[in-house]
Amino acid sequence: MAEFVMVAGAWLGAWAWDEVVPELRVAGHGAHPLTLSGLADKQGVPAGQQTHVQDIVDEVERRDLRDVVLVGHSYSGIPVGQAAERIGDRLAHMVFVDSNVPTHGEAFASGAPEGWAATEIDAHGGFWPPQTAADYAGQGLSDEQIARIVEGSTPHPGASLTEPAVLARPLGELPATYIKCLLDGEKPADDVARLLTSKRWRLVEMDTGHWPMFSQPRELARILLDAATRR
């Protein structure tokens, strides 16, 4: 039995996995969706990127989980990738769902255009404001799914986007599945492509947009279940 610890991307909380969790549990696995500090029901809690890494590590250790499959979507691939090496032999596999990946010394905002942080974070009181419904067009989502995402989203703590990642070893040494959602771009980013040259990493494509936990939850669950069999 695997224990899935699942972390959604910016603006979202544990609720984003509501349609995926039952598919994993009915297959006999543990499923632990996690809300990061400063988001959803944890709004108001100060949070940088290392806070989010510790959130994940604490969840694994608090529940004394073994055979852990860490799942990171979008922004959350960055703290998930760091947490993976910190939980040691509790880790079975990582799954990155159309996500960013951590690079030692680099932040989420490192690849953004110059001035992005000032415009998107500083101008909004230290938070990255949620997207509007129009921003989700062309991502394979129904109007109802878009409304659900928009209504549930909360401002994302800006410090988590500008704080650099800390890695003690190359991420490519750990076993991983990378899910590329094709409506959000046909090819992985260059840093992901480099990691995919590792024998311990594999690529899976989904014909959907950036939020497959809403648009294709059963198919996403199937890929996660397959990942649990890999080491």
C-alpha cells in the first residue's frame, strides 16, 4: 500500500484533490491531500517556500507514513522536490503534475520577467492574487469546474515564490514521474527536460490542461496508481 501526499499548486488547498482522493482510497492506498501554510483554511499563517517544504515533511512524519508517493502540482513541485530528499527512506516515488521543479539556489520567480515580483506580489500586499475565470480558458475545463477553482482560490503567499530552493543532492537521483499536460504546452520546460534524461525519471502525457485534478481526475488517479508501483 502506498501513501499519497498530494499538494496542489498556487492559490489552491487540499480541496483541489477531492475527486482524485476517492479513486486512490478505493484502490487500497492512503491519500493525504495537504493545504500549505497561508492558503485556503490556513490563510493568515506566514509562509515562505521553506515553510511549505516543512509542511510536507511534517505531514509525513506526523502520520508516520512509509512508502510515500509525494505529488506536487504546478508551484508545489518546488517544495515537494525538496521535501522528497528530506524524508529519506520513507520516499517511494515523486509525481510532478505539470509542475515546476526545484533548482538549488533558484526561486519560483527566478524565471519570471524582470519586475514580475513587484507587479504581482509587492503591489498586492505581499501576495500573488488568484487568476480570473478568463485565465482558465483553453485548459479543458467546464464552466462549472472553472467557477469551482475561482471561488475556492485564495491569495498565494509571495515569499514562497521569491525564496530560493535548497537541495542537498541532484533531484534526478530520486525516482519520479513527470506528467505533462499538453493543453498547457507540448513540451516540458528545459529544466524538466534535463531531469528526464535520468534513468529514474519518466514522462507521461495527458491530453488536458494544467489542472487535471479537475478536468480528468480519474485519468490522473490512474497515472498516480501506476507511479506507486515504481521505485
